[in-house]
Amino acid sequence: MHSPLERSHQNSKKGSRRRRRILSMFVLCFVGWAGMTFWNQADLISEKVDRMHVMEQKLAETKKVNEQLKLEITRLNDDEYIEQRARKDFQMVGEGETLFIAPESSGE
């Protein structure tokens, strides 16, 4: 039959296989978890990059509007510009001038 030495050798083989299986399962679970974490992080980063591009476009538009408003402020400090705007927007006239308004054509 089997001697005690042969039984201990078989038991150690079984224990070794069991340890390898457990270690393999642990490694497989860890790799699966790491892969899912990486996938989720990649999606999150992609969303953040898309949002950053949208914000950069809004920033560029806002800077452009800001520059236009600064130019308008500079112009509004000029009396001639104010006079031109008053004439154009409010049909105002200066002293000694007469305002003529042309009748609109009815298209007939």
C-alpha cells in the first residue's frame, strides 16, 4: 500500500495545487478589478477633457466680448463718438441742423 512518506508527498502536491489555484484566483480578481478601475478612470478623464474643451471655447468667446466692451468704453470717452451715436441711434441733430426723415416706400 502507500507508505506515510508517499501520503505526505501526495498531500503536499495537493496543498501546492490548492495554493496555486487560490493565488491564481486572487491574481485574476485583482487584474479584473484593476482593469475595471482603469476603464472607469479613462471614461472619467475623457469626460473631463471634453468639458475642458467646451470651457476653453467659452473662455475665448468671453475674452473676445471683453475686448469689444473695453473698446466700446474707450470710444464712449470720446465726445465725437457719443455725438455720432446720438445722431444715428436717436436721430438727434446739432444746432442749426435740420432733420429730414424720408417716407418709407410701400413697395407699390
